Amino acid sequence: MNAFVSTRGTVRVTFAEALFRGLAPDGGLYVPAEPPAIGQNRPPSGAGFLETARWAAPLLLPGAMDADVLDRVVVESLNFPVPLVEVEEGTYILELFHGPSMAFKDVGARFMARAMAALAEPDGTRTVLVATSGDTGGAVAAAFHGMSGYRVVVLFPRGGISERQRRQITTLGGNVLAVAVEGTFDDCQRLAKDAFADRELSVACRLTSANSINIGRLVPQSFYYVHAAATLGWDDHPATFVVPSGNLGNLCAGLVAHRAGMPARGFVAAANRNRVFVDYLETGRFDPKRSYPTLSSAMDVGDPSNLERIRYLYGNDAVALRAHVRGESVSDEDTRGCIASVHARTGYLLDPHTAVGWRAMERIRAAARAPRVVLSTAHPWKFPDVFESTLGLHVRPPRDTLPHMAGTEHVIPIPAHLGVLADVLLSEARA
């Protein structure tokens, strides 16, 4: 099977077409025409993340590319560990921050970049346009930096991400362009969508997306769910997965894996004050709102793109979705309290996004009879202000930080206006 369709239509395209288009021409998001299936297959026992990903990739992306090419893409992109750490009895942290940008977005971004390199015709420069609420920008910038035939334009909300997240984008230079938008992440996301919808601009700049709206970024995130499930014994001990949720790509990837046959007791979507998805689960009505700034800034999303995919997967039936997913909203005060209490009990440091997940997990623990896996989306080092003010701690990075982090920042500030963004994209394309 090598066919994908839009959530809003039925025209079939290949994986390569979906990969390079990002957003479908009708404004929808690409999904597999036929749901992938793991079937009776069982992942290798005791395997590391890379070995599990090599096992899962041809099952979750059947026919997407030649088997040897797909395997090479996996090996080249996912060559870092994803440890499953038992912090308290029955409660695990899936550490997704051991890639180059120290965030879970490295999995999808690196896979997507290598897949594009493997499948693209050598026919000029493409523009990878991406909006970020924090970690996506750094991961995509790192994945494509220095890659021939690609330039990356990252839109981020001015003042809306941490300094270390920002510097991962703004100090690279080369083929990476950082654009600070006056507004919220939702404004950045709207600008990106409007740019893709502008046919003339999209063609002139050869736009492609690297947000989780891109199927090439979304599906690889399913691999680490499979890895966690396999590590816990597959169907012997199915887990409840607790997912810090903003734009809902991470949750959507878990649901894709589960519907393909990965065992799970269920999912908890852990949101901060921006709780539009939690409200949707409770009421069945989707009411997008302007996002509010919080400690867990990468989750400050008021109009999550991947809800369209999730609704498609469940036939637009909120009741059916509630059978698999529960929503919880966590305040900043609760987030700080969780960071402090977990550190005091265990010595483990939760970044603010993971803390939202942990607090949500604590609320459902009494009802859960399965292992609980909280996805840890970013390394605490990326949020120094939170730990200095909450614990009085200076957090060390997991390794030497990249030299460019201390370099000069280069940023283009713009208002949240498509015409201004178009001028930037076109002028850079002619440069």
C-alpha cells in the first residue's frame, strides 16, 4: 500500500507526493488511504529504539519507498536512544529528548529530512516552511541545516518560546532563516497554512511543510510508542500513555500506532491552560480559541491542526474517541508543584511539558491498572528560568551544547501578515 488521501477528499497520492506537498491542495491533511496494520507481528524483545523502528517502519509505512531505502532512512535518522525509565513503581518516563535538539521532534524531523533527501529529484531548491511553538523549529532546523537543495524558514512567536529554544533556531545561519512573528503560535500556524494555500506563492517558493501536518513527520513518531509497548512486554502488559498535548501530532501518532495493532489500555491527552481539545472530548464541540502563554510554551496552541486527523480517524465521532482518550488540563501552579514534588521524592527533573503529563497521570492513577508511560518531550535544560524559580537549580545539559548556541542571532521580525511573509519568502528565494 502506497496511497494517501486528504482528510477532506478521496484523491490518492503516493507517499512521496504527500511528503513534499505537506498540506493537501484542498487544505486537508494526508492520511493513509488504508489504515496500516501490525497484524499478528510482534516486535523484537529487548530491542533498542533503532531496532524497533526498523521493525515498525515497513509495517506502518507499507510501500512508502523501496525496503532498502526505507531502512537506510531509519538507520540514518534515528540513531539515538529512547530510554524508558521507571521513576516510581509502575510509572515510566519515555525520554524522547536524546536527539540533536533535545526534544521529541527530532524523531519526525530527522526521518522526514532523510526521506526527502532519498526521494527528491535534483531539481532546484525547496523551501521548508515551519511554524513552531518551541521545539519543532530547533528540530527541523537541525535536521535540514547544511542540506543541499533545501532552505528552512522557521516562524516562531516573538517572546513566546524560551531563549534556548530560540537560539537553536536563530544562530544556525546558512540555509536556516528565523522569522519572529508578532503574535502567538496560532498566528504563526495560520501564516504557514495561508502561504501553502496561496498557489502562486507556494509554486514560486516550492514550499513544503515540516510541521506535524506533514505525514512524513507524523508517522515516525509512532515508532517510539511501539518501542515503549515492546519494552513493557507488548500485549502482556499494555500501558496507558500520557501525552503532553498542544498541536496533537504526538497524540495522533500514538493513536495511529494503536489502531494499527499496538496494544494500549488508553491515552491521556495532557493539556495546559489551552484546553480546547479537552473541551472537545467533554462536549463533542470544537471551539478554537486564542492561545494563552504558559510555562509549557510548546503546548500553547488554541487551534490544533492534528485534531482534523484525529477526528477523521474516528469518523468525527467524539464518543468513539473518548473510548480511547481522556483529557486533563493542568495549571501553571500545578505544573510547578509537580516539578517540585517529583524532584523531592525521586530526584528526577521533569521539564514543564512532561510535568503537565505527570500531573494528569496522577489524577487517573487510581483508576489505572496498567503501567503508565508519560512521554517526556524535551530536556529540562531548555527551560532554565522554570527550574531556577521553582527549585533554585541550574540544570546541566545532557552533553556539551552545540557551539552555535553561543553565536550571533539572526532574526527577521514581521507582523502576522501573509503579504509581509510572502515578501520575505520571495526575496530570500531570489537571493
